[in-house]
Amino acid sequence: MAVNRIRQVIMCSRSHHALTNKTFRYYTIYMPPYLQVKKTEVPLYPTLNIQIRGYVFPLLESYQAFISKLTDVMDIDVEGGFAFPHQEFKIKKYKTRSSVVESEYNLKLYERDMQVSNISAIKCPIFIRILEATLPEGISLHINMYDPEIQKKRYIPDKELLDLKSELDNMKKK
């Protein structure tokens, strides 16, 4: 019977007829639910915040791209990722035993955050170990529980808007 079906398919393909005119039946074996193997529930971690910081912008962006590729490979859900405004630091180096400035440096600290969720208890230690092993020099990595207050830190306050609000509050008090 099966050999006849194969011959029909071969003859049909040789004569350039459409295969859609032929009907095929596929059979499966019925498995009752009580015979299925019991699936174990692996606990999941709550949403985690991955924070990376560094002074070299291209290196930081490259490492963030690596993390996103790693989450795709490991089938970890990324809820979001965002950049924070950079922080500027002015560093002065003084001459020994004097108040004379020997050199002055302007440093910018860049920061990127990613929120990941649905990480099983099996995958999380492996994921963290891979991140630690591939961490570039000059980049710091922090993994914490996600806090919604972090979102507020990413917005730059509008100075004019804050001044107008304070004037409005002063007018209401009078």
C-alpha cells in the first residue's frame, strides 16, 4: 500500500501534475494522558536587572549586543533595555605635597540596563557565569532584582519645567 503511494507521488511529480489534487492521510499513535511522563516544574527567577557600566562607549555597546544575542540563544526573555544619560566626572591629579594641579581628566561613565525574565533555576547560574567569563576589561556588571524605581532614573529632568512648577506652587501658596 505504502509502495503504491510512493509510486503515485513519483509519477505525479514526473508528469508535473499538482500534488494538491491527491489526498494523503497521516496517522498518529494515540497516547492517553495518564501514560505521559510527569513534567517537573522548574522554578523561575523573578525579573532581573542586568546593569553594565563602563567608560569606553563602543565596548559597552558591543557587550550589550553580546548579552542580547546570548539571551536569544539561551531562550531568555528580554523585557526591556535602555540607556542612561552619561555621568561626567572631572578628576584632578595634584603634584606630591602641593595644591598644584599636575593633570586634569574629564571622564564619562556610560550605563546600560536590561531586564530579563522567565529564567529557570537551571539556566540562571549558567547565564551569569557566561556573563562573568566574557566580561571585558573596564566594564562592570551588576545583576539585581528588578525595581520599578530604576525607570525614573533614566529620565533627564527638565529644568524649565521644574522652575515653572515651583513658581506655580508659590503662586498657590499666596
